[in-house]
Amino acid sequence: MVSVLDIGGLQFFDLLFPMLLVFAIVLGILLKAKVFDNSINYLIAIVVALIMLFVPSVLEVIKFITPWAVIITVVMLLMVLVF
């Protein structure tokens, strides 16, 4: 029986979320640097994100670091709001 707290369905997104994170970071860096044209920036970001999927060690590092980075960011934001 499926419950509200069942997170087994999220295993489908196990590869999608790190790929989107790498895509967004690489695209942000390329757009900020303005080295190439926008279409080339998108292509490079997609290629880097897809290549990342074939390197399991990088994928595991991203999966390990992401929750900690979110927790640290939320705590720092709350500290800024309190003080």
C-alpha cells in the first residue's frame, strides 16, 4: 500500500536531479563569463551534464554533498534573518 511518506518513487529522479544541478551550475558560470554565444553555452552545459552521468564517483559525491549544502544554506539564511 502506498502512503504519503513513501519516497520509493523518488528513485526515478536519482539521476535527474544531479544532472539538472550540474547543468544549472555550468550554464550559470558560462553565461556569467560570456565566453561563448548563448546557444553554445547551453550545448556545453548539456554535454557536461550528460558526461557527468557516466562518472559514478562524481554522481555519488554530488548525491552526498547536496543535502548538506541545502541544510547549511538554510541554517545560514535563518541566522541572517534572526540577527
